[in-house]
Amino acid sequence: MKFARILGGVAALALLSPFAAAAEGGSLVILSTQTPRHLNGAVQSGTATAVPSTQLFASPLRYDAEWNPQPYLAESWEVSEDGLSVTLNLVKTATFHDGKPVTSEDVAFSIMTTKENHPFKSMFAPVEAVETPDAHTAIIRLSQPHPALLLALSPALAPVIPKHVYGDGQDPKSHPANTAPVGSGPFMLESFTPGEATILKKNPNFFREGYPKLDEIIIRIVKDENALLIAMENGEADIFPFMTSSNSIKRMQGVERLTVTDKGYAGIGPINWLAFNTKSEKLSDKRVRQAIAYAIDRDFITKALMRGVAQPQRGPIIESSPFFDASIPAYDVDLDKANALMAEAGFADGMELSVDYIPGNDEQQKNVAEYLKSQLKKIGIEVSVRPSPDFPTWAGRVSSHDFELTMDVVFNWGDPVIGVHRTYLSSNIVPGVIWSNTQSYANAAVDGILNKAAVETDPAARKALYAEFQMIVGDELPIYWLNASPYHTAYDSRLGNAPMTIWGPMSPLDEVYWKEPK
């Protein structure tokens, strides 16, 4: 059967925009605790980069709140009957911020650049080539069926970058344009001050007629949580996404003029976990990793440390996913078993370990790291907590495998092919790349299972493969999964079309508007 999607013009706008008659103008101030390295989502993952990148760069498709793909740079698309090609029919009016037209050459260049440089290696792994028969047709050729491809063409994963800028032979990961981007998205870069703010201004030549509605977006970096909350309470800021602290959530819920919601994160599937460096002599034996798991109390973490706003997470696939297997070992607290495993592994006299954590999110990261310090002492492990002054420092340590234990938050990204495989495939052990297989975990059986699941188009067969995968990693524990991160967004209730699609704040904000003056 041939699958096709043809949608554009007024119909497309209507599906995406329940408030088509939006008010014009105004500024939107977004708060963040994370400092982006740069602004090019084609070569960098994570929320810090994705929020500005999805405003600066457009992508082939975008998604609504019901997991339905919608037109963006591609006004229509078609998947071949054999699943080995996807044809994108591009809009003819799109231009980059420097006035040059967006063509199929740019789409082809972007997909191949992302394939070669993005940390999510499985995302475009089956892409062999992108053909460009004319300026507005791009044909993605695949070596095998790729059930996650359309989702991978989303804004946060597949920004279309200009070939005439990035095709100059320089390394795209360190290209000077990463901090001075030229995209085709709804907003243009006004200024980028690392650690302080990113200021975006309206793109007057955006290809979606009548959009964006806002004049300006300011992304402010605020490291101090109390200062951030005060800014929201005082009306100095308009939206605070990726909120996970129970204190923040409950405090924002008490502000009358704000709306607090957990919608807008369905595609992300964020998991808070403890990662092991499996190449460490102390942690190479799975019995040590299992002992640590038996010593940790997930219920205490979620109910006490996180005040009930988070749910326990038992495996590598978010528990709300149809692919999650509930039979994965749970590792309920058992200190006797933990101590016995330590002795079996040759560490009856204990050991010393260090644990890192992502700065800027105490409840999900630092507080859990501190809890480990006291809890693991019960099985003879002396833990030292190693802080990082900022996100780039933490990312540099972990990506270079300079750690023993680390707290982390990693996303499923909608489909396991995109967000799960990258952590466990041995082919994705890539030093210097954060959110790759930084645990140095290698298992040929796991590689084979995940490679099969990546091409399997039958949901039941994929579920069976992922169940087998979960049982293996549930035993070997390159990671101990703690909880689903309770992402919430607080925003000014006067804001229309607040980001509620499956990608939430990591989606284009061209339709956001003010229902009344601030």
C-alpha cells in the first residue's frame, strides 16, 4: 500500500492554528536554566539548543498535539510502497534570512550533515542519499525501511541549514555560523550572549503568510531558581518551560495570572537516570551495578525528594510508551542482596566512587546525587559528589567519558529508534559527543535486536524485540533508571497558542500570540 500526505495552504494553517485571527506583535520572554553551546540543532541535541534552533531554522515537517505530521517546508510528502524512499515536495516561497531561496539542495545537504554530525546516529542511519531532481523536490533514499523517519524530520531534529553557508568545507560542529545562524524559520537572530540571553526578532519574510505573530523572543538564562520564579511572579518573564522542581511547580500554580500544564512533552519522553561508566574497573562488573541498584529507593526519590510530582521509571523506554515492558527487573530495595553482590564482585571492603550531575536542576539531579552519597554508604561505597559550574563543563566531562557515575536526563524522542538506540548501540560510542553511548556499553546481542527493531514496521513484532532488549539491559544495567522527569510549563494566561504540540517548547513558536496587551 502506498502512503501519501498531501496538505498545504489554508487547510494546513487551519489544522495548526485554532486561533487564526491572532493579534500581532509583542515580545515573549522565555526562561531557561541551561546555556546552549551554540544554536544549530543539526549538530547538537538538547533543550538548550532546541528552543532557539527551532525558531531560527525550519524543518521539512512539524507535528501537532495528536502525533500527526503537518506541512512545513514540505507542503506534501509521499512514502513509497516498499518503504525505501520518501519524496518531499517543498514550498516554493521559502527563503533563508539572507534572502536566498530554500531549495532541495539545502534539504539534501542538511539531512546528510545531520546524519554525519548529530549525536543521534540511528536517526538517519538508513539514509543512503537525498536526490534532488528539481529545486523543490527532495527524494530521501533508504537502505531499509525506517519507521521513525517522518518523526525525525521534526524541527528539533532536522533543521534545514543553508548549503551556501555551511557548505564551505569548515567543520559544521564548530562552524562560526552556529553562533550567528542563517535559517528560514519564523525568527532571526538579533544577538547571542552565552550564559545570558538569546534575542530573536521576527522574520518579515517567513514563508507561512501571516506568521509569526510575535515581534520578538528573548530567551533569558537564569541559573538561580528563586530569581527565576520571582521573574515569573513579577511578570518580568512570560513562560518557563521544562519545569521539574516540585517547589517551582507548586509555587507557579499559586500565581493567579499563570497557567501551569504538563502538556507539550509527549514526544520527549524524558527519563532521569544514573549512568555507569562500564569501562571503569570498579563498575565493569554488572554485579556492582546491580548492587547499587538494589541499594537505591526509587519510591523515596520520587515521593520524598521530588514531593510526588514524578513517577518511578523502571527501564530505558518511558513507561507511557506502548513499547515499555513491565516485566523488566525492578530492583526493589534489598541491602542484603546488594552487599552480597558487592562481596561476590570482590569488593567486600567497599570502594570509592564519584558522581556527577547536570547543574541547574537540583531536585532531579543534585539532590539525588547527594542522596546516593548517604544511601550507597550502606553497602560500603563512599561517594563523592562532583559538581560542574555549568552545563558545558558537565557535558564535556561525560562526553569524554571522564566520570564514574553521573546523573543524567535523556529523552526518548518519540520513537526508540531516535532516542533509545543511541544510548545502547556500541556503534554509537563516540567520544566527545554528549547523549551518545557515553557509558561505553557494548553487547552484540543488543546491537542485533535494536538493528532489527529499527527496520521492523509491524508494531507487535517491534514490541517483542524491544521487550527482549529491555530484559538484557535490565540485567546488565549500563544505566539505572530512576524516574520520568515531570516536565511542566508555566506561562502567562494571556498567551494564545502556548506550545502544546508533542514537541512543546521545542517547536516553532510562530503561532504564539498575545490575546491582550501585557
